[in-house]
Amino acid sequence: MRLLLGQLAPVPGDVAGNVTRISEIVRTSPADVAVFPELFLSGYRVGDRVHRLALREDDAPTEALRAVARETKTTVVVGAPVASIDRKGEVHNAVVAVLPSEEVFVQVKRYLPTFGPFEEGVQFTATDASRPVAVGPYPVGLEICYDVFFPEVSRQLALAGSELLIAVSAAPVTSRKLFDRLLPARAIENALPMVYVNRVGVEDGIVFGGGSGAWDARGEPLALTSVSASTREADEALHVVEIDPSESARWRPFRPVLRDIASRPGAPPPLSL
């Protein structure tokens, strides 16, 4: 599986422009899955504008993402504010997977930081469940930034059959060392490859830290290949990485963590896609 990692900075408030940039990149950089950061469609610090900028079913940005996924046969994974379909007026911080079939899968962020410069608990409504999305033959688990700090999120996705974990992020530079330690740990403890895409740039005084990467099922870093493309900011980068999601099945007999936890009383039941 070929993944494109878009370590980029969005234009705050310009959903149409950010979608156009995604479309241009995906069309010129072939991949099975193209991943872009948390809240990339809207920008991170957009205040009350988040309600106006939130994605809604069949709106113009959603249709544009469907079109590029269909035409390129690429699954587009991107962070966005998404209007709640259960409670009108509420918005989720979500990661959206738009499949070549034009199906749109939404995973809502489970843990919303409300410390330091973060005010996500004021703007967004969280969820308490995670479910993989089928990307071709592989179930893929999606996470958002602070979710990585809670091992039960990755574990639930792993027990539900995920063969790859993808985390999108808008983490500041001050958190980079923490993610550098946590991400390979999530890979090791679930015997799953892990992909991480964090944004760069500055918004409202927050400097975002990049550090995108990929790790195999043993927590070893995977080689990234740079993609030649125009960038707007110094730390922006496009990389591709090749991952074999079936590799985890070969590794698990040597570290059968999922087998051992699934056999314990009270273990979460497996989910079906």
C-alpha cells in the first residue's frame, strides 16, 4: 500500500482553497491513500467560524473530495470540522476518509484537549467509540492527535481488526518529542504499522511541529521518500511510504499482545465493518 503524507499548512478559513490544494496534490502524486493533517480543511484556530466551515453531507467541499477520490482511485484522509447529524448546531473535530467508491467515512475525535492554548472542548463534541474503515482489502483505524495519548483508542481499533493505524494531527512543536515516543509505542503494543501526519505553520501564536512519519509493526521507522511539489512554507513536505498491512500478521506470533488481551474476561468484543 502506497501512502502519501501531506505535512502541510492550511489557509485558515479557506475550505474551498484547501480542498483545491488537496485535489491538485492527489492528482499529481499517485498513491493508494493520501493523508492530510487534523482540521486541514478549515484551519485550527478559526473560532466561531467553525460552525460555518463545518463539512456537511453532499456540500460542495465533500463533493469535490468525492470527485478526486473517484477519479484517482485514491482514498483521501483529511481532518475537518464536521457538522453533527445527531444534534443540530454541534460540530465534531473529525477525520474523514473519502473512498474511491465515493463513500465518506467519519471518525470523530475522542479526546478533546482543553489545556494550554487548546479550547477544543468548547468548540467540539467528542465521541466514545472508534471503528475501522475498509480501505480496499484492509481495515484501517483512524485517530486524531490527542487520541494517541490514550492507548485504549489504538487498542480498540486493533481488536476491531485494523491492520494499519493512521493518526492525523495539529500538534505544536512543544509536543513533538512526546509524539516521537508515543507513536512507535502504539505500533509495538498492537503489532500494527502506524502512520502519523502532523501539520506545520503558525496560527494565532501556535507553532505546529511537523514530525510526520511511519513505523512498522515492531515500532521501527519506515523510510520516507520525498515528493517533488511546490510548498508554501519552509517546513511543508510531501512524502510517500510503502506499507504492507499484512506484515503485522507475520509479526504477531512473536508478540501476541492482541491474542492475550482478547482472551481476558471483560475484553472489548470485536467489531464488524
